[in-house]
Amino acid sequence: MKSFYDFEIFHKMLDGIDLDDHVVASYYLKDRLEGEKFLDHFALVQAMGLEGSTGTWEKVEEDTQAVREAMSSKMVGYHEIPSDDPYTKSAVVQLAFPIRAWGDNVPMMLLAIAGNCFAYSRNIMLTDLFIGKNLLAKFQGPKFGVPGIRELTGVRDRPLSLHIIKPKMGMTPEQTANQVRQTLLGGADMCKDDEMLGDAYNNTVEQRLPLVMDEINRHADKTGKKMIYLCSITDEPTKMRDKAKRAVELGANGLLVTYSAGLGALRELTSDPEINVPVMLHASHMIAMMKQIAWPVLAKLCRLCGADLMLTPTMWSSIPMVTMEEGLRTSFVKLAPWGHIKQTFPMPCAGVYPGLAEVIIGEYGKDIVIPAGGGMLGHPGGYTAGAEAWQQAIAAVMANVPLPEAARKPENKSLRGALEKWGYMERPKAPWLRLAPEYQPKPMTF
């Protein structure tokens, strides 16, 4: 009998496979053919699933039933999204891939779940990824994560502020150290190179790192608070590892790498016992993938591979790439319990300023690092005042004091200057659940 479908692939359910030995990728597919009312979505799903495992467009002799049972991906979920358009098929599809196919090889896993599958549907996005316990056990995850960074900084129960060194490149090592000195005097908890800076002709890691750390150590000796400096070392994988070890020798207490270096390179770096400092993952390269891989999936992969902290998109930024829910879910994935894997610090970012503190902290919670470049360095009172403004804004939010009210206090002059320049944003209010306005709760005056 000739069957239209391979039942070894389709006769499966989530609760009928050994989840410990699989990863489960969830995809959103939407396909439309004008004038064609018969769209065989399962044929498309079968081709897509086989492409990421055993098959090709023409079945060969060695591609037996036993091989497909052992190695092929299996459809364990198909959730159709109703449409009034007869020419459209939309669904969320879940494919389970057996870990035995590639072990803990991250690049190979990415080939399976996020490779040629993107050629099989006109609109397709990888929306979620479940990782079985037997694979998860092979990963260390972040060395420090949220608890470790709080221990290093001594900041226990509030968001941390981070100074992004600007301009992106062009400053000398001396200018870099001077800028850091001014923000640490204002109370900034962390600082970082811009992701675009590596080893520039006039400012290499070996030149600027000792100068920046000298300022940080001198200040720490006086105050007991030590800023973390995330020094940018993105490079070719072997060079980056050597550069990281050299940075640690020179006194680095944090490192910055970008997603463009690759997840495998990140994992190598964070797993090395000689590189015992927090590693930040900069996500800008991910923007190229955002139409086909959801940010929460990328966040989960980076956490798995050891990112201690990682930039997080927010719709309130100067680059509003995602919805509010997508940004928040990305943050939640970094903080959610996940076996032995430590939490990754979310960093809601891009064009943020102190007047956004209530919104950002209210949405993302206290376990965040808030990075600011122009929104700190552009303060009319200077760099130190810019750092102070963030500390004052964070303190006000944590004390439930509205920012405009806090800014009127004489001791919060820096916050007042920030609000006078950039303003204050009150979060929009949505209708209360599903009730019409006349039935929504209203305060009473007695």
C-alpha cells in the first residue's frame, strides 16, 4: 500500500515520546496559494521535518523505517489557526528531534531546528524550543548569572545601572578610562565597551583595560563598591579565547562578546575554568534573524551556552523591534527556573533614559541591568550627574515614589535635570480586562 504520509513521523504525541531524550521545536507556519483550496499542510510538515533529520526529496534504499524511527524528527503537535480565507493554512507545529542525532553539539542542533526548514514555508518562525533533561545536563550555563553578579557588585535587591561607553569607537584608552571614572563617581554599577569596539588602531584591549581597571580599583578602595567593566573581546573563536585569557591576566572583571561570534564560541569561553569572570552576550546580530527565530528562543540558547547577562529588546526603546509581550517573554525566559542552569540577567536596552525607570522596572522587575549610553552621558550636568540620575530614579521606583515627586527633592537634583531634558513617561493604561468602560472599577471619594 502506498501511503501519502510516513506514519513513523505522524503517529506521535508529546506525552508519548521520551522528552528527556528529545528537543522539541515549535514553529508558526502560514501558507497561502491564491485559488487553491486544497493545501496539504502535513505533506509540507513532513518534508520540513525530514529535511532537518534523515530525509531528502527522493527516498533512498537505506532510508528505512528503522532509520526514520530512530533518527527522524517526529510531529508531536499540530495546532491549526482558523482562517476565513479558504486559500490559507496557518498552524503552530511541534517537531521532536532525537538528541542521539548530534549529542550536545550546538551548531549541529541549530542545523536541525533552524536550518533548511526556513525554505519550506512562505511565512515560518521558530517560536519556542524545549530541551530534554539528558541534553540539558551536558551544559554548564552561566558561571555567575544573576546571583553571582549580585555577589560581585554587592547590589542585592534592586536593578543595576550600566554605563555604555560612547562614542562607539574613536576614543583613546585615556579618554575611555576618564569617562568610566566620571560615571563610577556617580554610582554606576557596571560599564561596558560598545559592541562595535574591539582592537581599534588607537585603542586596543591591552591598552585600555589596565587604565579602566586602575580607575575602578582606585575607587573601590575608597568606597568598597567595585564596578564591573565588560571589556569587548569579540574575535575569531581561537583568537577570542586567547584574548579572554589575556584580559583576565590583565585584571579584567568582565567580558563582552557578540552573538556574531557564534553560540559554540560563547560556550567554549564560558566553560573555560581559566576565564572566571562574567560574560555578557550582545544580541545585535540577532536582529537579522528576528523574522524567523523568536527572541525568547535565542535568549534560551544564549543562556544555555553560558551568557551571564544579555541585552533584551523592549518596545519602549529607540529601536522598538518587538511587541511588549515578546520583550517581556524574552526576559522571563532568562529568569525562569531551568534545572541547574543559573539565571541570565536581562538588560532592557536601546535609547533608555531615567524617565523610563518606572515603566521598565515595573514591567521587567528588579532582576535587570539597565544599560544607558546617551541616556546617561547626555545629561546636562555631565557624566557623573547622568549616572547619579539613574541611581536616584532606581531608588525612587524601588521606594514606590513617583519620579516627578522624587525629582522635586533637593537631594535628587540629577534626576530633576534628566527629567527636564528627556521627560517622564507614564505607562499607557489599557481597558480593564474585557469589560466595557462603564463597567470598569472606579475609585470613590468620601
